Amino acid sequence: MTRRVLIVGGVAGGASAAARLRRLDEECEIVLFDRGPHVSFANCGLPYYVGNVIVDERRLLVASRELFRNRFNIDVRTEHEVTAIDRAAQTIRVKDLREGSEHDERYDGLVLAPGAAPIRPVARGLDLPGVFVVRTIPDTRRIRAWLEAPSRREAVVVGGGFIGLEMAENLVRRGLAVTVIEKLPQVMPPLDPEMAAEVARHLHKEGVRLRLGEGFREIEAAGDRLAVRTDRDATIPTDLVILALGVRPEVTLAQAAGLAIGARGGIVVDERMQTSDPRIYAVGDAIEVRDVVIGQEIILPLAGPANRQGRVAAEAVPRQNSSGGQVVDLSARIRRQSHLMISTLLHLFRLFPFLCGGHRQLALENLAFRHQLAVYKRTLTRPRLHRTDRLFWVGLTRVWTGWREALVIVTPDTVLRWRRRRFREHWTKLSGRPPVGRPPVSAEIKALVTRMAAANSLWGATLV
């Protein structure tokens, strides 16, 4: 029986997992469910669609259902919501939002990419006309339609984070007077205060009114306008309110299925994006990831990490081999191949002049320069260098030297003069005295060049 992998949610993480999985396995059946009308869109561009920086809505669409079907043979079902997971039976419950019908779908592997939902505080007036969140393309359509009325002249943005400031920027571009309410004493909480102060100065320069250290309480209707009340008993009249208080991981489905939820409120996954159920994987804004700096689990609701997590999950999902029997996991092999590719590229950089044709004298002096410089580096600095530092220095030197040698076939004379000058500078700096004459070429280096020149004929090139 053909293996079946189901993906819940599209956009960045889910769509990347589906496309990567198809490239790794041409035989398995892949079905992607999304409760929205679009499977993959640029949600980072939504504020700029409101501000008319992006004029055509189609530019927000990264991929369509037709593209997934025709190019990847992936069955995409938009406006289908997954309401439950039966882990014992390995099935999910799917509701067709257009027809209202429900049915079960079997899976061998399941990838969850439900994303995150905008935070809506417990407050009055959140359902009044003119109050919006920014998450999907339909949200931006409603905001754009609301702004069409000529009487819309003022806006309040609740929240001074990424989305809040992007919306403030674009509302100013649309000609509105914008007020930003932020409960913390600075905008952009992830930034250091000194950096956030520069952001605040720029906002003031652009005419944005900032109310820092002031929290949001409620919204009231004031005739055909709105009134935002803060925790300092201030009232701000406005025509439009954007709630940008951050996002919260969508874990309702995973929690109901009994999957482990972390202290930050996200789905717990390992380095392979595997959840507490070995057949279920999770990616994107709904998961917790380990911060490499502080060593703690965090929520990272960004498109870039979600794309990479989707690819990691696709490589980890077990698949069938070509005979349809044994299930294999390609993730470890792919990692090994990546390391091999990087190592091979480093060696090719070092051999570039010999593979493409170069100058024997320049090659000899290059090798002599590298040999002598390495000897003096090792002699003078080894006691002060940690092993990791030495390895880093050697790796960096190899890459940089390879790029410099790549210039040999373009301007050999110029590079030779530059090489000699750099050799004298390094020799003098490291040894404390200038070199006498040209760098000596040892018999060992000459033998190495001879062997490389002989081997060069295998590549169809001639060493001149």
C-alpha cells in the first residue's frame, strides 16, 4: 500500500514540508489541508499590501493549488479544517468548510503546521466594526475596504512589535494620523533599549504618536467612530484600530490529541521536528525551539525558520524505498552528503588553478607562501591558540586562499605581485625581520606540484 503523508496547514512550514517531501519521495501520497482560501502566501507582505506598496494581491501568492498539483503531484485541499487526531487509528477528522461535511483521512505520517493566532485580550469592543487583526489575505482586504471611506483619518495600533510598527508605517503612507500604544516602556521589545530609542526617534520624525508604558483596556463606539481607552484612563478617538499584541501558538489540535506541550505554550519537538508521537511531526509558529544563545525553549514565529523546519521534517518523515517495502529515513544520509559536499568544495577551491590552467611559477610561490606562513603561524601562536581557534583559522584560510587562487587565471601577473608583497608583509610581521630574496621552494613542494600537474590531465586541462 502506498504510504500516505498528511500535512495540516500551509503557508511557510507546511508548504515547504510538502514540496521537499515530494522531491525526496516520488511515490508517496501527499495531501495538504488548509482552512484558509490560500495554501501559500507571503504573510510578511500583508502590511505592505494595506499600504499600497504591494498593489496587486496576486504578488502575495507564493504558490497555488494548481501549481502544487501540476508540478509536485500534491493534493491541496483549501478551506478544509482538521478538527481532531485519532493517534491510535492513525486518522484525522476533516471538515469541509464550504459544504459542512466531515470525513476521516488515514495517515502513515502526519506533519502539523497550524501556525499561530493573533492574541485577542479579554476586553470589550473587540468585535466592533473598524477593529482588525492582520493574519491572512482576507484580513487585509477588509482593512483596505474600510480605508476606502474618505472619513477614515486616524488610526490606533495596539502593540509596538514587528507587525504593529509595519502597520503604523503603512497607515502613515496611506495618509492617516497614527497612534501606537505599547504597554512596555519601549517599542520593539526584542531590541536593546538603546536601539529601540533610535526606532522611536524615527517614528516621531515620521509623525507617529507613541504612548509608551500605557496598556490597552477597551474599545467603545463613539457615534460613527471608535474610542480606545487605556489603563491610564486616557481616551483616544479614532476611525480604525489594529490589534497587534503578538501571536499565540495554535496548539488546540495537538493538545486535544495528547501531544506534549511545553512551558512556553508550543508543541514540544526534537531536533528532527518529531513530537511526542513518533508518527507526528510539527513545524512553524506552533512549536517551541531551543535558543542557541540562552539555551532555553522559545517561540520563534518567523517565516524563515518555519521554512527550514518544514524541510527538516520532510527529511525525517519515514518513507518507502523504490520496491515499496522497507521504510528508510534519509535525514542522516542527507546530512552526511552535505558535509561531504562542503569538504569537496573546499578541495576544489584549492585545486582551482590546476584544474583550469595556471602558471607553474605562481603555483610554486603560492604553495611556498602558504607553507611558510603556516609554519610561522604555528611556531609563534600555537601556545596561545585553543584547538578550536586553530581549526577555525585553518578552515577560513583554506576558503580565502581558494578564492584568491581563483583569480590567477584572470590576472596572473597582478596576483603574483600582490602575493609577493603580502608574503613580505606577513613574513616581516611574524618573524620580526624582512625576508631575503624570493620565498624558497622546497623539494617537498616541488614534488607536490609535479604530482598535481600529472593528476591534472584527468580533468582535461593542462598545467602551463
